[in-house]
Amino acid sequence: MTLPELGVARLRAKVDTGARSSALHVDEQWRFVQAGQPWVGFRLTLGKTGARTLEACSPIFDEREVVDSGGHRGRRVFVRTLLRIAGQERQVEINLTNRRDMLFPMLLGRTALAGIMRLVEQAHVVQHLGLADALPAGIGAHQCRTTR
């Protein structure tokens, strides 16, 4: 699976129909204003060895409370971006969070999968997709004008 608007060419993901929203691991995130609109910049490390680091940015689509798998509530930033999976494309909402201790850098929830994959089984179907890798920084990513 890929997130081409963010410059991510390939990404390992856990598909979980028990999760409503999708989440992407970021090592760091920062906010800024561009053309009068709120944006978020973020850094993520990809690859099994952590050999690739990517910085990207996106307009902030929303901020809302999310309950993680451990029952902890937290406010997260959501971005809206293009998801390519199984030969199909669609715009999806993804929240940015620290998933450092998780096996997969991305969790694909049921709202991102609706209409893309035919899910057989009951809730909590888990499927492993793709390989960890990314395009070099800047290819296909939003151009950020930010200072930190």
C-alpha cells in the first residue's frame, strides 16, 4: 500500500476492522500556518532497519479524540490523503501518532477500507500488506514552507 501524496511508496500496514480510524506512525510532528490555513509537518522513519527518514506535511483536516487499543484517550491530528491499495485509490483520513512500539507503522481501520476490500470474517480481521520503504524525501510529497 502507498500514500503517494505524502511521498510514501510502500508501507507495512495492519488491517484491523475493529479500529474505526487509521493511524500512521510519526516520530515527530509540528504545526504551522500556510496561506492562512493550519498545517502539520511530520517526520517518519520507514524500513525494518529504520534506514529511511521522510519528512512530509499536509493541511490539518481535523482534530479529535481517539481511544487507542489500551483504552487511553488522546487528541490527535487527522490529515486527508490518497491511499493506494489492492489496485484501488481513495481519499482517506489518517491520524498521526507515535506507533514506535507497534509491529506495523500504519493501522488501516474500517472507514479507510470501506468499499475497497471485501472483508470476509467478523470484526478484527488482520491482514499484512506490503513492504516497508519510501520514496526519497520530496518526491510526491506536499511542498512545505515551514520553520521550526
